[in-house]
Amino acid sequence: MSAAPLVGPLPEEDFAGRRARRWPSPWHFLLMPLSLLMLTPLVWMLITAVSTPDEARQFPPALPKSIQWSNFADVWTGSPFGHWLINTAIVSTVVVMSNLVLCSLAGYAFARVRFRGSGLAFMLLLTTLMVPFQVVLIPTLLIVKSFGLIDHLGALIVPNLVTAFGVFMMRQFFVALPPDLEEAARIDGASRLGVFLKILVPLMGPPLATLAILTFLSIWNDFLWPLVAIQSPENMTMQLGLSTFQGAHQTDWTLLMAATLMSQLPVIVLFLAGQRVFVRSIASSGIK
Amino acid sequence: MTTVTAPPGGAPLQPRTRPSLLRRVWWSDSLAGWAFISPTVLLIGLFGLVPVVWAFVLSFQHNDLISPGSWVGLQNYRKLLNDPQFTNSVRNTIVYTLIFVPVCVIGALLVAAALNRRIRGMAFYRVAVFIPVVTSTVATATMFGWLLDPDYGLVNVALNKVGIASQGFFRDPHEALLSIVLMTVWGWLGFGVIIYMAALQSVSADLLEAAAMDGCTRWRAFWRVEVPLLAPATLFLVIWLTINALQLFDEIFVTTKGGPVGSTTVVVYYLYMQAFQYFNGGYASAIAYVLFLAILVVTAIQLAVGRRFSHGQR
């Protein structure tokens, strides 16, 4: 201690000392193995997807000698993969759009407009939130069948056009929003719709982004409903198609992993691009 | 408020009283209100409320979902009590839930605590933990099918290397359900971490500083200060994960199809078999209603216990 002012530390020592304090936080010894463990299934999928079948089964496992891009082409030509991608894109786009419009309109009405029957309607809406999907599965199938929508993309769209959860979420947003701006506009003679479009829509960015992300994820990952509502391979969504592909290529792991990788790529890219918004949305789905 | 402008069109001016104005506002609000909610009410009514009632009716019928059903009273529910396959599916679901939920909640708590700091490389660690959340159930199940493949899977290769014999995983009746737990924990851990990290933001640094000044170690402060403050998040997670665990289906469908020898047949998978393989729509609806009731009861108990547990912290 007392020697410190007399003999200054050598530059190397200073450098090493600073490094020791800054860089190897002990938490890395915990977090590095943990994150590698979490990434293992994905990395292993990636490696297998670009290997030959022999390489995938070699012992011990190793990186492939050359990248087998042909696996992806084989998936694309050997299955209606393009159909699955387009179908999923159509269904999720339509469902997200309609949810944004219908949930925000209804959420606004339930939060702000006083009218007869709103309390009852809102209560019934909340009741449906508690019902597990398996309860309504069979009757919903019969209803969709009576519309002639079985094995049709409409079967995946119509029942999802609006969600009770989305309405509830938007209502919570409007309840928490100070009403001053709207009241001023109302006194100036603006109609309800005018207030909604001109004043509220510009304020709804964050909750609408959350609603869009949560709706998109739930549609993209939905499995049970497409499984019972769709039969033809060319009408399937990505997840359903992937499961039939899995059934047909039980041990053809390279093709299977190539298909799985391609099926997840759009969501993973979107997630990496908007990680902050994704995480916030998922967190708010839970907390409110 | 009291100034009323003349209606357009030059109608004769009449003294307006407050009730008529109010009535006009009320009318326009009723109209606007119902206009705004009517598409929602129609759709939720048709695809939310009608099916709930319909399923209840179905549960008292024999119904193959093609020809009109016949009324059988409580027979479906009585049959459930003496159906060994149903009892087995209930047992599997309970075992799965009792392992999955605690592992996921405790794991998420510890990982969230580890991730809640400013060190280099944190962005990478977070991505690694969060990516499984957006990975679909089908993709998760397909990846783990390969990872846990008894012959060529990476996990068996690794086990062999350290001198442990190859395991059957999804093909071994004693290991299949545990393999499902492992796979679904991988898929859900990040969700729990997200919830806990959001909750950790609201734990005030002052409290932790105060604890440190009182001579509390960081480790004790975590368990005695932070964990109790996270009680609402824990309660939410336990309820949410339990609800989802009781409805497990996708991963089972893709990996084991309920096997081997029924060791992973969970309630919803059994419901699916009854409805879409044996075409017992009535019986499947009865199973669905029992599941519904079970979820309601379990959630109510968890809420009651949770409230008592976090008593005194709002």
C-alpha cells in the first residue's frame, strides 16, 4: 500500500490489472455454458441441414466438408413448401390486420363510450378468455364446416379475425390513457369515429405493435387448429406442413433439419431485427 | 355546455333543454358504441360463446361429428371414471405438470437473475435464451427428435463419450415423459426469463443498497429481498405455465404420438384421439369440459394460495 505512490505500476501490470477487473466477470463461467446449451439444438439443426446423410451420422459428429445447399432445394421441390410459406403469410397478414382494426375499435368503445349492453358484452368477452381452446375445438370445426370452409384458408382466418385477448389489451390501453385530448375534440364537435381516427390512432403505436407481434406469433405457431381444419397438403400452414414432412421423412434427418430451419427462418430473422419490441410485447402479455 | 347551436338546414330555433341534448349524446354514443363492437361481438359470439354451449350439449350426446347425435345423459362422464386410458392420461398430465412447472419457474428465476447485469456479451446471452421462445412447438419437437435420436442423436453420442450407455429417450417408456419435460423446458424457459426480467426492473436499487449496508450478502439479499418482491411475477408464471402444461399437445403429437405404451398420452392428446381417430365427439367434449373444470379449480387454488403467500406486499 505505502509503496504504491513511490513505485508506479508498470504499464503491463496496469493493463493486466484493468483487464482482470473488467473482462472475466465470474458470471461468464455460468452464462457461457448456459447459452451454448440453449443454442445446441439450433446449431445442431443448422449443421445437420447442410450435411450429407452420411456426415450427419458419422461418429464422432463433425462439421460437414462442404455445404450441401441441395438439401434446401430438395425440400423445396419435394414438398409444397412454397405453398406453406405463402399460406402462412396470407393467414397471418389478414388475421393481424383485422385484429388491429377490430380489437382497437372494440377496446376503445368498451373503455370510453357509455352505452347500454356494453357491460354485459364485455363480461361475456372476458368469459371466453378463460375457456381453453380444446373445449371449443369440436363445435368450431362443425361451424366452420357448415360455412363450407373446411380444408380452406378461410377456416384458419375467420375464427381468428378478432381475439378476446386483443380487445382486452386495447381496452386496458385506453383506460390508462388520459381522456383530456379526446374530450377537447368532442367539445369541438368531432364524432366518435373522428376522435378515434384523428387523435387516438397516432397514439396507438406501441400497443398495436404488441398486439401485432403476439397475434403473429400465435398464428405462425398454431398447430392443433390447422391440424383438424386442413387436409390437403397445398392448403397447409408452415407448422402443419412441417409436421407432415416430419412424418414422411422420419429418419431423413438432413432434409428434415433443412425444412425445420427454413420454416423458422422468417420468425427468427424478425425476432433478431426487432428483439426489443418482441421482448417487451411478450413481457406485457404476461404482466397486464 | 348550455350553448346549443342551431341545427343545420335552418330549422326553427327552439329552446333546447339539457335532457334532449343528453339524449342526443346518449343516442349517438349508443350508435357509435355498438357500431364499434358489433363485428367483435358477432365473431366472439359465433366462435367463442356458441361453441362453449354447443360443446356442453355435445358432452351429453353420442356424436360421431357426421350424423346427428343421440342423447345419452351423463353416460360420457360416467364412462370417464372407469376408463383406464383416461386415468392414465390424467396421471401423465399431472406428472408432467408437477415436474415442468417448478423446473421452469426456478430455472427462469435463476437465469433472469444471472442475465440482469451489465457485462460484456450480455446481448448474445439474452438472444440465446430468448430465441427458443419464438421457435414453434413443431420445430422444437423436430429438433429434439433428432437431438435425442437413440441411434445417431448428439446427446447419445455425448453420453457414450463419457462412458454412459445410449438411452432410448422418446422410445423408452420410462424416459419419454422426462424427455418431453426437457424439450418443453427448453421452449418455455425464455418466456419465464422475460417475465422475471421485466419484474426485476421494478425492484428498487435503494432496497438492495439498504440491505447491503445492513451487512446482507448479495446472495442473501437476492433470496430475502428480491425473490419476495418478485412474488406477483412468480404467481403469474406458475398459473400461466400450469395452464399451458395441462394443455400440452403439439410436442406429443410430433414426437411420441402418446407412446411408447401410452407413457406420454396426456389429456389433450387422448381428447384428440377420441375426437378425430375414434370419432367420439361427445366423449371428447366431456373430456374437454373436465379439463376446463380442472384448469379453473387449479387456477383458483393457486390464486388463493398465492395471495396468502404474498400477504402484506400489496
